[in-house]
Amino acid sequence: MSFQAAGTDVPLLEDVSLQIQPGERVGIISPSGSGKTTLGLHLAGLHRVALLGHTSGRFWLDGRDCTQNGCEGFAGVVLQNPEIQLFGETVTEEISLSLQQRTGDFDRERELDRCLNLFGLGPMRDHAVSTLSLGWKQRLSVASMLALDPKVLLLDEPTSYLDEATADLLFDVLAAQTEHTGLTVLLIEHDLPRLVPWASRLVSMRQGRIVFDGSPVAYSPPPRLFMEPADAVGTGRSSCDRERVLAIERVSFGYNGCRAALDNVSLSVAAGEIVAVVGPNGSGKTTLLNLVKGLLEPDNGRIICASPANRMDAVGLVFQNPDSQLFAHSVFEECSFLPRNQNLSIQEVSSRTRQALAQVGLQSQAERVPFSLSYGEKRRLTLASTLSGRSTVLCLDEPTVGLDCDCFGQIAGTLRQFSAQGGAVLLASHDSNFVKAVATRVVTLRAGHIVDDTARQGDIP
Amino acid sequence: MTAAWWTKLHPLTRLALFLTVCLHAALGQEFLPQLLLFVGLLLLLFTCGAAASHYRLLIWAHVLGLPGTLLLFIAIGYEHAHLWSEALSWGVVEGARYALRLECLFLANLVFISITSTREIISLFSHRWMPTAAGTLLSTAVRFVPLSLTEARRIYDIQRCRGLRLRPWAPRSWLPIIVPLFVSQMCRAHDTSVMLVVRRMAPRTGAASPRKLGSADWLVLGLALAVCIQTLL
């Protein structure tokens, strides 16, 4: 089977041959833009609804030829962003909605309880969906998809917004479902260490072709570029000797006067440090970054930045989704937006922009339209467009979501370079591999409190 | 706890009531019924547990809209009479009448959104007589509005971090919000419509039959029709 998107010459899928048996746990891996989502949508029978282009060759789902007709309703699908997948007002209503659409005889109340308890949603059954954190919303979206009782479940990077414990729980639940109900699971994922022991079969893709299809044990992954020690590039001084660039003093914050998202948090960050803030979903990581940037104001306590510039200028914040910020007609224009707004001279804007683009390896793409970049390149562009400003503190929210190993390496290298030049980095991440590779210090947040603050090997004062 | 009375009405009945109120607010000539309608809608908004953002919207609409409307009518009055005293007396009365009309339309909209969930609105478009593509499009559009507001706020925060300063008189300064909003909402609309199909909520993809109209619904629909005819005549 091959697929070519409308208006393009390069096929997104080329000569793909695959046979999947009921009850298989298939992990699909590939670098960004290699066609794994396109393949997944075909396997879910949604290519006619979700893709614009031409599918050639033949493929069958459940014994039916679906090449030209599609097969909507054949598979359940869980996407990366849970926000768009939920339609109910409360947790119970969300699952009930799926049960309403389900055919066959079953005990509705029992099924509702079973689906709620799969992901520990029982105590939250009356909660409004809008009040749940992204991690809980993702649990709910998987539970409501399982409530439809599909034969096949496709999950496209479902752990992007999940903490370690929840991601483990998701993998356990999916494994149990395949054993007990014969569900076939297709899982598109970058998290290889978690995927390999879980999958019964691994499919690796590159440039639209399947380059590996077999047992996960037989798969040898490409080397991870960023896996050098975190202290390999550093100032060579302990954090005690370094200048303090950011101080968070007894900060508390609650949304709309409700439960405190952060409670009495104190943290000091020195120049040259890369501090990773880790913790489960809803522990307050993103809130902390927004407070440091100045998007939110603390209810109590204060945040002091050593830079003479105001906090909005001194702190750079890189968000997760690049499509939420790209607007200019060229990569250069996009990257120079921040320094232009900081009223720097034209020469300085130009030199800072070129320097930032070089730091992330996009100097040769300066004249391209940002929307034509790949996802990984867009992520690097958003990083460059923050680096081009006068920031001395760089905050990043989940910098590795949706990125492949090559992009990991480039982003890790850029952060090390920034810290080596005297900047401080504060990043919130669920990705333990990335944290191990870049962080010189790990701060653990739990329910709005700092429960652990550890300098990593080679950087202990 | 007993369910609110409006939850017993079919979403279609609620939509019909909403349209009737809109029609009456737009075309009704009598001041007193308009005033009563306004008070009734205001009370309903307070009792139906509308979101705080709806109240904020209401207050801003008053603060920004009312003085502007009155000034506009006073100016029109001056154009006709060339006397400030007459312009003032005519402009205030007519302006208030016009503002009341707008307020009723605005309040009716807020009440309808507050008492009808997105899922119920979606279910309205899942009928046999609705073409599949049109049903999916309308369902996506309904979902689009509340999500767009949240997304616009998020994009504004992101661009604020990049030094954006919005100037209402300079449309160019709005581009960093409008372009990403358009792009992300196009992607979101696509993903939402796919999810509607996957969740079997798009027309003709589900097994559940739509809710039937009850006797109370028929009664209210009849009354609404009578009010519409009376207003039009």
C-alpha cells in the first residue's frame, strides 16, 4: 500500500506491507514526519475521513477491502491532545456517551464502573471534565474509547502529557485489555524504553517505508545523540560559586482562589545551571514556569530575577505547541519577533537572530516559510525565537514532546550551550531520559510542594 | 436534588425557545414586554448557574456597549432636530429601547449556552434529515466557539511572552494572534471532526437513537410558534 497526500509529489507511505493479527500489541516507531500517523490512520480505517490524498495498493480491515471506502467506527483512536477528544460535561457523562453508542447486550452500570476503575477515575466520577488536568483528561479519553469496545485501538503518542506513573499505568491497562478481551493495540510512541518490553511486535518506519518489522527484542535502536553526561559541558564551578540569577521565595499560588497549585515554594537558580522540574501531572510544574515568566502573579511570596531588565524580558518561556505561535512569512522574521519587540537596534536584532538560528541548526532555513517546516524544525524555531531575546533565564515546558532522537540531541546541545554561556535553564519535563541527559539539578514537585532538590553527579557542591 | 426544569425539555425545544426569544427581541415594538423579557432572562441567567466568564462578558458588554449606543442615538437625534435638548430626550429613549433589544438577544444567547451542553447541541445535528457532512460540520462548529475563546487567550499569553503589545488601532499588531489562531483552529476542527466520527457521534455513525420529544416539549413548541406568529404579524 502507498499513500500520496494531495498536492505533493513525495509519497507519505511507500510499498507498505503489513498483516496484523487480533490481540497483537504493535508499537510503531519512527523519526518525526516518517509517516507513522498516516499509517496508523489507515490501519484504523480513518484515511478517507482524516487524510486528503490517494491511497494505492490494497488493504483489508476485518476482512473488508477498505482501500477506497475507509472503515469508520472500526477502531478507537486516542490522539496526543486530550482536549479535543472529550465531549461530555462530567467524567461519568463522558464514559456514558461512549456506552450509548455501543451495540450489543451489556450491563451499562457495570461497564461504567469498570471503565471508570481502569484508570482510577472512580473517585472523580462527578467531577467536571473542564477541571481535570491534562493527564487525567488523557486517562479519561482512553477510558471512554475503551468503553466503545473497539476491536482495534490506535494510540498516537498518548503519553506525551502523562507523568511516569500514569504512563506505566496506561501501558499496564493496555496489556491487560489485549490479554482479557483480545483487543488489538497499535501504539505510536517515541518512548522506546517503555515500548520495547510492552510490545509483542515493533514496526519501525523511515521516510514512509517500513524498515523493521519484528520482535522488539531483535530491534537495535539508533544511538541517542544526547545521551552524554549532563555535566560534560559546564562552567566547571559548583553552583555555590555561581551568581544567582533567579530566586523564588516562599511562593504560593491558587487558581481562582481554589486549592493551592503551589504552596510555599522556594527555589534558587544559579547561572550555568540546568534545573529540571519533575513531578506527576497536576503537581504545579507549568504553574511554576508561568509564575517565573510573569504570566501569573503569586498570591504570596516573591520572585526575584537578577537581570536589570524586567522579568518579561529577562525570562524566556518556550511553549509546547509551535503552531500556537508561528505567524511570520519567514523563519528569520519569526525568530526576530522577540528582539524587535525589545526595542533593540536593527543590527543587534539581525545578529541575535542569526546567532539563535545557528544555535539550533536552522541558519540555512532562514528564508523558508515557517509553516513548511517539519514538526521538529518548528520546535527548534520556537526555541531559537526565545533565545534571540535578552533572556538570562530560559524556561521550557515539556521540550521533548513529540520529538525524535535527532531533535532531542539538538535541543539538549542548545540548552547546554546556553547554560555554558552563563544562562540558567528551568525545564518542566516528564521525559526521564532527557532529564538525565541535560539536567545538572532535579527538583521534584508533588501537590504544589518541593519534595526533593538534588544536584546531579559532577555538579554537587 | 431535583433536576432543573429546563433539563426536562428536549434540546430542540430549548433551541426553538431561544429562537423565539431572539425573534421577539429583534422585532417586538412594545417597551414593557421587552423589559419583562429582559428581567426574566436576567433572572434565568442567575439561576441556571452560568459560568463566571459569562457574567464578565455581560458586564463588559454593558460597560462598553451602553454608553456608545446612547451617544450614537443622541448624535442621530441632533442630526434630525439640530437641538441638543430634543436630541438628548429622543436619543436617550430610543437608545435605551435599542440597547434593551440588544441586551435581550445577548442574554438569550448566554442563557441558551448555559442551559444546553455541547453534547446536547451536537445531538441536535444528528438526525436522519440532516446530511452527514452538514451534521459533522455544524457539530464541529458548535464545539469550535468555546474552544476558540480558550485558544485565543492561550495564544495571546504566548505572544505576550514574545513581547507582543496589542494596539487596537493597528491591525498589523493583531497578526501574531490571528494567524496562529486560524492555523490551530483549522487543525483542531479537523481533529474534532475525526474524533466525532471515531466516537460515533457524527450523524449515522452511532447506535443510539436520539431523544424523543415529550408532551411538555410539544406544548412549549406550540406556544413558541404562537408567539412567533404574533410577533411577525
